[in-house]
Amino acid sequence: MKNKLSDLNNHLFAQLERLGEEDLTADQIDKEVNRSKAIIGVAAQIVSAQNLNLRAVELIAEHGERFHDKLTMIEAPR
């Protein structure tokens, strides 16, 4: 898999650094703020999906494999 949560973290911090650039014009700041809002929206969806994945894995770990066939979106461990 190419994208990891660490990549998301790097993107978020890179955007934070862009927002902190002191030589931005008002127009550039507006563009970066809009870009930040888009990144935040996508990041929130990624985190939400990963939380759901984690909850499913915890369910399997706590109650055994009897739930695994009900969680068809979860890949079997390798």
C-alpha cells in the first residue's frame, strides 16, 4: 500500500507550514485556507475510516474469528 497514516500526517504538517509562511499575500492566504479546508475534509474521512477498521479488528480480537465473515470489508491478516 502506498499511502499510510504517516503520509497523511506529513501532508497535514506541510499544509500547516504553508499557512505559516510570512510572505504570503492576502490572495495566497485565501487559497491556502481553502486548500486546508479541503485537506481537513479528506483527512477527517480517512481517520474515520481507519477508526472503523480499528473497531472491527478489535471486535475480532476480542470475540474471535466468529465475526470475521460478517466483516467482509476487512482483509484477513497476512
